[in-house]
Amino acid sequence: MIRLFITLPFVLGLIILAACNQDPTAMQWLTLKWQSSPGVLALVTGALFYALGYVCAWIGTLGQIRRARKAEQQVRTLETEMADQRARASVTAMNMAAPVAPAPQEPELVAKVPPAAPDTHAPGLPPAENRT
């Protein structure tokens, strides 16, 4: 948009100059001689330098386009690596969450004593052998 504000007045000035100066004039550059109006010469010169500026800007953008393509390729590579890492992490998490078979236990060295027979006395009273 800013380019338009710079270019438009310049182009309008050249067009007005070409419209006002239509009388042919003898011109010479080094050994070249020709007849042309100054307005046409100004328009041709302006168009030539505008095209030259466009080509220079386009060449400058080629480097940016190349860098952008390289960056996009790197992003794609990193995204695939990230997806692989996530897949590996989920597989590892699934393996860690799976129940593990219990390890075989060693036999106990202390013999288990069978539980004593329940006493049939009334609650609150001492056992029968301790009553006196």
C-alpha cells in the first residue's frame, strides 16, 4: 500500500510531463543522435528504471523463498520425529501400565500355627479354666 503512495504520484508526474512536452527535440547521448519529445523520454526512462527496481526486488525475494522452503521442510521433518517420539512414549507407557506376573515367593521358614479353637464362654466372663 505504501508503494502505491510512492509510485502513483511519480507516475502521474511523468504522465503530466509527457503530456506537456510533446514537441520533438534533438537529443544526443555520446555518439547517438535522435529526435524525441522530453516527455516520452521521461516516460521511457521511468518505465525502464521501474522494471529494473522490480527485478532487483524479485531477486532479493528469491533468497527469502529459498529459506522459507528449507524451513518448511525442517518443520515437516521435526513433526514426523515428534510423532515417532509420541508413539514410542505411548508404547512405553502401555508397557509400564501392564500388570506384571508376581514373582515366585520363597517358602517360609517359620511354621504356621493353626488358629486356636474358639472359646465357648459367655462374653465378659473369664475362660472356664481360670474361674475360681
